[in-house]
Amino acid sequence: MSPRTGLLGVLVPDEATRRAFEETLADWRDEWTRASNPIERIVVSTRGWISVARLVAGTMRIGLSTSETWAVSSMAVLMSAALSLLMIPSVWWYTPGPLTLPGFLVAVFLLVPQGMVVLLAPVASIGLGTRPWREPSVIAVVPVLVLTMVMLAGWAIPASNQAFREYVSSRVSGAPRVLPRGTSEMSVSALIRETASGTQYSRRAAAGQLSSRAALVVAVPVYFLFGVAVRRRLALRTRWGIARFIAGASAACAFMVSDYAVSVLRDVSPAIADLPGRGGLSIWLSSLVLCLAIVVLARNSNPEPI
């Protein structure tokens, strides 16, 4: 199986839409071959990109109208929110003084977005809500997950972090307190302004924070696509639940290995050690590794049963 056919099989679940993409790409290639000068090739490329864009838009529109797309997206968001309860030990650790039970629950609630932004990508790789032989359209699911992550990483996380800091500080001190915002408490728009007009140190910190948040956003489609590729590869060899577990475990292992590799590189390379945000570097590296794995898995994936 060619890489293009394999990737289309992962991106587009139904055979009819897959053939439409194949025929469009084949026509584009034939017209490009027949073009006799650079001007004609530019025209052919423009028409080709427009045709592919129309197909993608049509596939996305159809996918967004199906229940499978929303089931997979909702399950990923809800499960990441549920697993955010693992942030409870962080509340105990970072709280400088004792909290009552209601105050503790409020503090946990304020940290839920932080847990979601960390867990959404690996949870998406598991593919909760998918069914055997009925993978949802990646072209439809990815925009929903990416938009969710953009909202979380861009605005929900900084607001919830700041609210958590001020809430805990106010409860401990017994009086309302307003704390200055750090880079972790700045929205994306504020970070962009900081990179343009801040001091040298603040520009560097803001750039590192933007890179980390961009890595989180990019990781969501990459991890989800990796999960689809793994399940498609294992569908004829093992049970569906086991295939989903292997997809999620493999994605988590890729991140842990990448994080370890970054820590080693930061110890041996001053240039890498000087880069801000180890977590962001680990996510970028794991996404790159999973992209390579997707290409390999898609190239050797099995066709869906007839």
C-alpha cells in the first residue's frame, strides 16, 4: 500500500470519499504532467488545491453531521475532565495553608482546565466512543478537538490558574487578594503583546509559553491520528478494546521517552538547556515521533474488511 493510500485510509473512513480524493489527486498529477510551462503548472496547482479544499470542506460538513464525530469528541473532553481529578494532590501540595472541604472542592474545580489541557491529547489517542470498523472521520473530529484545545490553552487555563492563585491566597489570608499575573496566567493575546513590547526576559518567557501552548494544540490532532492508525493496524489482529489500550499506552510512552530524551539533551547541550519550557519541547518531540509512526503505520495498514 502506498503512503498516500494509507494516509487517506486513516484520514477518511468511508470508501466512496476515499475514492473521490484518489481520483482528484490522480487528475491533478496527470494535468501537472501534461503542463508545458510554469504558468500552466501554477494554474493546475491552483485548481488542484481548490478541488482538494472543496473535498475536505465537504467531508468535514458530512462528518460534523454524524453522531460518531460528536461521540468521540465528547468522550475525549469528558474523560480528560474526569481524569483531571488526578490534580487533587497538586491542590494539597501548592496550598500554603489548610482549606475547608468546600474550599478544597472549589480549588480542585479551578484546576480542572489545567488537567484537561495536559490530558486531552493522550485521551484522544485512545479513541473512546469509537466502534469496530466505524472509525470517525479524522477530518471532522480534529477541528472540534483543536478548537477545544485552543480555547483551553489560550484562555481557560490562564483564567483558571489566576483564579486558583487568588482564591487560595484569599482563603489563607482571610481577605480578598489580587495577584500579578505570570506568563502561565496570561492569555494568548497577552503573550503575543508581551513578545512584541516586553523586556528581553519577559519576551523570552512569553515566547516559551506560546511555544508550549502551541505544542499542546498541535499534539491533539497528532495523537488522535496516531490512535486511529494504531487501531486500523491492529483491527484484524486483536480485540477492539485492546487495540484502543495499545494506542493510548503507545502515545503515553512516546511522550515519556521524549521527555526523558529532552532531559538528557538539556544536560549535555547548553544550547538546548537554554531553551525555555522543557514540557513544550517534550510535546514537540513526541508529536514529531508520532508523525513518523503514523506514516509507517499508514503505509503498512490493513484494508478494512468488506
